[in-house]
Amino acid sequence: ELAAAQEEMRRLIFEAPIAELAEHQGISVDEAVALRVEQNLAAATIPIEVSVRPIEPQGKLIGFASVNFGGVVVDDFKVVNGQNALALFDRGLAAVLAKGNAVTLPISARAGVNTYAKPYLQNICAEYGADLENVVYAFDDGWYKEHSGQILLIRLGVVAVIIVAGAVLWAFGDGLLKRKGMKNEGQSL
């Protein structure tokens, strides 16, 4: 009976009309579409191919790698000789790591440290042998997607404040110049 229920759920998720899936799960059609997409992505097997090009060592740099994720190719990752890397991530992940738990870092980008931050990070990177030119930026893009509306409202609010402040300063300056102009007219008569 369990196998039959699992087969029916598989049929609903992968084959049945969206309306039937939504009705059976008690969710909206939009939620049923999201569920179907999520389940299809989870069931898909993405072939991953990695190719490495070793080079004559240049400091810690020992080669370059390319990764093909089912047709999406990321070229020229630096392959460095070392066990430590500088990773920037949010406080939530830091708290989990501080408790000794393992986490999977959501890699948003790999890049070098900007010139303003380098002086502050050079000593710690030297202590651990981490490369400042090969930093992992691990931020959860889901948080930004979830809060994008709030971020937009904050940005629009800042722009509105700047525009209002500019208009007030302009009006103040214009009034000041008109008063000064009237004084000068009165003196020249």
C-alpha cells in the first residue's frame, strides 16, 4: 500500500495536470507549479565534469580548473596549494561553524579582496597561509531574493530623502540670493 501511495504521489508531481496536483495537495496552482519545478530539479541528475590544467608552480598557484555543470561551464578556477582559504559569509553560518557543526557554503562568487580590505586581512591570511586573491564569497542569495522588496523600499526612501533635502537647500539658497539681490538693488538706487 505504501508503494502505491508513493507511485500516486510520483504521478501527481511529474505527470498529472497542475490543477489535479494543486487540488490533491490543497495548494494554489502557483504553489503546485513551484512544487513541480522544485521536485523536477531535485530529481534531475546534472552531469559534472572537472578538468584540471597543471602549471609550473607560481607561489601557491599550481594550476587552473574548469567545471562543467550539465552544460554550464565555469572556466579558470585557480588551483592553489594550501588547505586554508578566506571565506566571507553571514553571521548565521559563523554561529553554526563556531559550534563545531559542518555547513555547506553557498558560493556566490570567487574573487580577490578589494584594495580597501587588504591591509586589514593581510596578517590573518599570512598566519593561516590563505590567498588574498582567491576569496570565496559565500552569501545566501535566497535571503536577498526574499528581502529584495524591503531593500528596494529602503533605497527608494533614501533617494526621496536626498531629493527633498536637495529641494529644501535649493529653496533656501534661492531665497537667500533673492534677498541679497534686493539689498543690492536698494543700495544702487
